[in-house]
Amino acid sequence: MVKDKAPFAQSGLAPEWRKAVSFEPSILWMILQRRARTAGIVAAVVAIAVMGFYATLKPTYSATAQIAVNTQRANVVDARTEALTEDQPTTFAVDTQVEVLRSRDLARSVVNVLHLERDPEFVKPSLIGSPAAAQAATDALINKVKVSRSGNAFAINITAESHDSETAAKIANTVVGQYLGGQMAFKTGTTQSATRMLGSRLTELRGQVSQAETAVQQYRNQHGLLNSSKDETSTQMELDRIGGQLATAQADLAEKRASASTARTQEQGASSGQDVSQALTSDVIVQLRRQRADIGANVAQLQQRYADKYPALVEARSQLADIDREINAEVARIISGMQGSASASAGRVASLQGTVNQTRAQLAANGAAGVKLAELERNAEAVRTLYETYLARYRQTSTQEGLETSDARVVSNAVAPPRPSEPKLSIFLIIALTAALGAAAAAVAIRELLDQTLRTPDAIKESIGLTTLASVPSFKSALGAASLRGKTPRELVLDYPFSAFTESLRMLRTGISTDNSDAKVVVITSTLPGEGKTTVSECLAHVAAIGGERAILIQCDTRRDVGGLAASRPEAGLLEVLSGDVPLASALQIDDRSGLFVLPLSNQPLRPSDELGGTNMDALLVELRREFDLIVIDTAPVLAIAETRRLAIKGDAVCLLVRWGKTPSNAANTAAQLLRDAGAPLVGAALSHVDLDKQPQWSRNDPSAYFHSMTAYYA
């Protein structure tokens, strides 16, 4: 962002100077410097409050026990396996055990074992001994016991919290003990219950097996089916064997018929059957084809040399035709043989089919009689199988009684922690530091937002649109406290003509006359009382006088008792001159050291008067212009007295005084606007009571901010 910024009047820069304004670290540093006290106090208070709260907290001790979900299972009964076998639990199984450890029933058992319903840490004193004590202690224990899985391992951490370290360790170990004991009790009870149930069921099944086997034997005796099962099996095996032969024969028949049909088709084609697969592999045909190839080659040679009727060529062609006839005859014999083989296979298939039909009829006859027997045998077998299964399980559970093991084991027991886990001093220190810094930053920000006073030329330019002509420091910051003892502002200017305070007044004088070289009548005013207007007016006039100018100070603040300008208030003054009661010469006073002329207010009782803004004042100023180089008019504050605006328009230049760190920006803006509306020649503003030690914390564009770098130029 680019923003217009009028430079300091004596900076030597043109009024049109523009500078890019952006946030710089130096601005933040200045804010921290000027608000260091506020930030320090707020930060200290907040930090003390946080640490005070920390001191009120009771220490909490955390003790942790760890168990591991078993990944190995004991095999004592089965001699075929190792004593320990891997039985990897699933993630869901481990999570289930975590929830069991968090259960209310387990917490209630721990309360009963440790009698926590009597412990004031877990139960309010008013509830101890009441029926609700156990429930309250259980709820408190659930909140004080944390169960978590150790990463992705099959290990579970049980952490108990208490205000007593021994109690914390005891609770964690008791939770583990109750959990493992509960598992063992559950497994033992389950095994015993299963053994009893299996024994009762075996008695019932034993009777059912006996009944089913008796029914099978009686049915066999009644229907003569003592060997029916064996006979049926033999018949079925024979049927399967013949069925296999039939399938093979049928496949062979299909293959031979397909080959014969293909051969007949090829015989009727252009190749005359010579490309039949059997013909291609026949030794006779292979031999004949070799002979034909030799004769064919001879015919080709003869055709190249002789005519068609050449005897040798005719003979060779005759031999070639004979061989072709022999090949065709041999192919015909092969095709005929293939057809005969297919016919033989068809007969064999028909024979096997008849045998299969006979065997099936025999099997059906035997099966009809054995259907009921098969049903009885299946029932007997089912009952027998069920009985044997229950018997094996009964023996297993009976053997395992007393061998039950828990699904988890203790990895480490909890021990009493030597130091509390909460509250953590490091965390509270971080909280205290963070809160202190945050509160300090907030306090600084609030102070900055609420501070609407003016301290810098930039702020004056932005707020009231006036160029700062000079920054007049306070006597204390410019001269030191020791130099002020018993001295008036006039004496300080005269005693220290080369001090920073005196030099600022010269800068003010130069600033007023830079763009107003003909300005003789300079009106010094302020927004509110107490802004140093009278002191600046008096000292400015003295500086001009000791600088060789013929200067006069006119005191026009009729509502204020101005002291220190003369030994005592005179009998006649400004108002008496304006009313014509005394001549000007009789009312003037001259400072013997600086040569400054002063037109004071008299010691007569003040009265409301409009003479300051009337024609008599105009006539007086005309007269004074002829006699003096500089006429300084000290007026009342703009917002306090209405006559100030009437008097301001009579000057050649009006300077609005703004007290450093005191004058509100809204008030200064209102005063400046009133002067503009009245038509006063407002040429700029001046900062008064500037603290040279603190100004570097507010501005880098004000020459007074560099006072300590220029002390060699002041005396």
C-alpha cells in the first residue's frame, strides 16, 4: 500500500514526497518497547496465576501393569504335537480383551477386593457406608483406570491413577489379578459343565446305538440279506466295468465311423482318396508313390527332348498310369478295411449294451430288497458316528480338567511410582508461558487500540491533516531534572540557548516562516488546556528575541492566570490598551535579558470581553506590525473558548499545539476543523512535552527520535 505522508517541515523533503508504507519488524519492536511495562505486568500476573493454580492441584500418581495375550497354547494330552503350539490371536481378539478389562463387572470386583467403597478418594465422605457407595466407587475407578493396547503388539497396558502411589500400583495389579482369575474361573466352569453335559448325552446315545444295530440285524434275518451288501457291491463293480468297456467301444465306433465317412468323402473328391490318413502312412502306397515320382521325373525329361509319340515317352506314360491304378486300388482296399472295422465295432457295442442292460436289471432287483436295509444301516451308522464323536469329546474334556490356562499372562506388575504423573510441571510451564505471552500480546494490542493520543508527525498528518512544524521536548527529557530546579521556562531558554528544547523552538520558528515568509503575526493555540501552549508561546518569542528579531508576546488567554512573565502583574495590560484606557507604550514590558516585548494581561479582575476579536485588536496589530518583526499571540484553547477562533483569523499563521501522549486525536481533529471553518490560516501543528527518551519507541520519522544520536550538538 502506498500512502501520502507529509515530511517533517525541516526534513528538506518536498511536500509531494511519497513513501511505500508496509509493516516492518522495527514497528513491532517499537510497540514492544513502549508497551514493555504493560506486557511485563500482564505476563507476570497471568504466569503467576497459572502457576498458582498448579500449586493448588493435588498430585496424581500413575502405575502401569502390562499383560500379553498368549500366542502359544499348551498341548498336554495330544502326544502327536509339541507341548507348546502357536495359536496367533487376531486383532479383534486382543481388542475384545481390552474391552473386558474396561468392563464394569471387573471394576466392581476390584472395588470389592480393595474395599474402595470406604476410600474418600473414590467415594464422597457423605456416601461412605451407604448402599450407593459401591456404585460411586465403581464409577470413580472406571475413570481412574486406563486400558490401552501397546501399539500393534499383543500386549495390553493397564494404568491406574491415584493420589497415593501405593494405591495406584495396588489397583493396577488387582485389575490384572481379577482379570486373570476371572478367565480361569470361566474356563474351569465351562469345562466342568461341558463334561457333565457330554456324560449325560453319551448315556442316551449308547441306548440309541444298541437299538439301531438290533433293527438292522433283524431286517437282514427276515429278508435273507445277510450278504446283500457284498453281492450288491460285486454287481455294481461288474456293471461299472462293463459300462467302462461299453463307453470305450462306443468311442472307438464313433472314431472308426468318422474315419470311414471321411475316407469315402475323400475318395469321391479330386484326390480319389489318396489323402486319406491311412493311405498316407501305408508302406505300399509310399513305395508306389516313390516309383511314380521316379517315372514322373523320367516323363518330364523325355517330354523336353522328344515328341509325344516317341516310343520311350509313350512307354513311360503307360508305366505312370499303371502305378496310379495300383495306388487307387490300394486306397480302395484301405477304405474298405476301414468300413469293415467300423462294422465290427458296431457289433461289439451292441453286445456290450446287452450285457449292461442285463446287469442293471439284476442290480435293480437286488436293490429293491435292500432299500429298507440301507436305510436302517444309515440310521445305525449316523447314531454310531454321533456317539463316537461325543465319546471322543468327553474323553478330551475329562482329560483337560485341571489343565486350563488363561488367555493372557503378566508381562510386568505395576510398581509404586516415585514421582507424580500429573500435574506435569513442564506442561504447566508451557501453558504459563503461552498464556502469559498471549495475554501480554492481547494487552499490548488493546493498549494500542485504545490509545487515541497523538505522538508522531505521521499520526498528526493522518488524524488532522497538518504538517508537524516541530517537536518541542519536555524540559525534563531535554535538560534533565537537575537543571529545572527553581527555574522558569523563560530562564531555561535564556540559560540554555543551545539546548534541544531551545533548538526545537528555532525549528518551529523556521517551520512557520518557510512557506509564510511575510507572516509576522503568529497565533499559538491548543486543543485543550494544559498542553503547553503558553510556555511554547513565551519561549518561542524569547528565542526570536535573542536571535536578533524585534519580537513581542501578546497574552490573550483571558481565562488563565499567566505567571512568570513579569515580576508581578501590572496595573494596565492588553484589555486596557484595547479599551483606550492606557496607551500601548504604558502597557508594554521589556525583558532585560532577551529584549522581548510583552503585552500582558493586567491584574484587574477579568471580565467577559469581545474586544480581542474586534476592530480595536485589528488596529493594534496594524500598529505592532510596523514596529516588530514577530508578533506571538498566546490564545486560549480552541475547544474551551469561542473567542480563540475570532482571534486566530487575525493572524498571518496559526500553529495548533498538540501535547505528546495526551491530546486525543478526535479532539485535535475537531479543533483543527473549527479553525479551518473559521478561516484561520492554519499552517501546521507542533508536538509539545515530547519525551525524548520514549519518542524513538513511537516514530522513526521525527527528528526528536534521534536526540540521543545528536547530543553533541546541544549544550
